[in-house]
Amino acid sequence: MAYHEHSAMNEAAAPHGLGEPDYILDGTDERPVLIVLHQEGSTPGRVGQVLQRHDVRLDIRRPVLGQPLPETLDEHRGAIVFGGPPSANDTHDYIRAELEWMKVPLREERPFLGICLGAQMLAKHLGAKVQSHPDGLAEIGYYPLHSTPEGRQVVRNWPQMIYQWHREGFDLPRGARLLAAGDWYPNQAFQYGPAAYAVQFHAELTLAMMHRWTTRGHERLRLPGAQARRAHFDGRGIYDAPVLRWLETFLARTFGRHADEKAA
């Protein structure tokens, strides 16, 4: 399905022309997106659903299980590194290997997205600190998100509330452009170079994932700043529609092709 056939079309519509989107997410590029997960049972969630809905293939790998990452992204249209329980500061061999591997998409200037842990790992790879909030606050639930002028150059409309599940954040790497900020953790999204992006939040969350996280990770709901379980589900009903529109637009912007480019 072409991106302009989806309900998120208006979010990506160019100000000129006849309502066609700026970017189209489709299967024109037959190479898969590399998906890096950090648990045996993890899935790419709604990110994977959106990509597959638009005929984008996925190459899922789990370094924690010993699955290697490619030495080049020539055979992939880009890469997404997801979140997970570890810290970017952990000394596990696979974490250190992933941190080192991030030189590949940066060197090749290939589309890259880091989500939560993946964002923190990119920041650390670039020399920034990854650490807890000075007051020990965690963001677990829905929290305000403030897009910057630079962020609105990438995607015009950002959600004002976004789902979080973390108790560490990152400093803004030198040379990075801040795309979105938060109240407790000020650096919520950044761009580095022409094609690398990082987001602290979880736009990929499905309803099933919310049930699983708030059940298996229920002890984290008692951390300072975390929201009660009911507030997570209430928030999804109120805030999720703009999050999905943003995700559709952002994935097309990052892994799709410009509408002016002709399909092969």
C-alpha cells in the first residue's frame, strides 16, 4: 500500500500540489529494514506493522542471542535499534558490540532510527552521557512532548503527549539537532548527520505491548514520577491518534522515498 493511500496522508501532505505527500513509504526499494531487538520475545510493535503494511520487508536480528549485525548496510534500506531492559552503560559484550556497530550507518549515511535504548546507545556512541534524572524521576506513562523548529522541519506535526518507559536519558551529542524536548528529560529526539535519528519515547507501542509492559514490569510503576497502570490505558485512548499519525509520517520521511522520485 502506498503511503498516500493511508489515513495519515494529511499529516504528510505538501503545502504545494494536490495533496500528495512529501514522502511515500512503499516496496519500491526491495531491501529490508534491519530491525535490532534486545529480548527473545520482543517485537518491532507498531513500527513493524506500519512498515509491513506498506510492503517494506524486515530483517529481524537479536544480538543478545548471538545473531550478528551486518558489516555494511548496502543490503538494507536502513536500520532501527529498539529499546529493552539493558542500559547503554552496561558492559555486556553484545551492548558494547552494538555501540561499536553504530559507526556503520553513520559512516555510510544510511537511514537509522534509535528508539529509547537505541537512542541512548546512539548518544553514547557519539560521546554524550547516558544517566538517570538528577532527582531520580522516571517517565513511565504519557508525558508532554515539545517539538522544536528543527523538529518541525522534519515532521510538521508532532504529538503533544507521548508514551514513555525509561529512567535514564541522554545528553544532546555535539553536532546533533534537537527535534523534541520534554519537561523532566529535556532531550527527547535528535538528528545527527543527514540520516540518523533518535527518539527517547515509544511511538511503536501497541495495545498488547502496553498490557504486557504494565503487567510484567509492574514494579516500575512504583518508581518516582511513574503513572498508575490505569492512567496508561486512559492516556492511550486520549493521545494515541496523533502518535500514530506522527509515526506514519516519520517512517515515510526516514525510510521512504520523496514523492517527486519516480518508482523503479
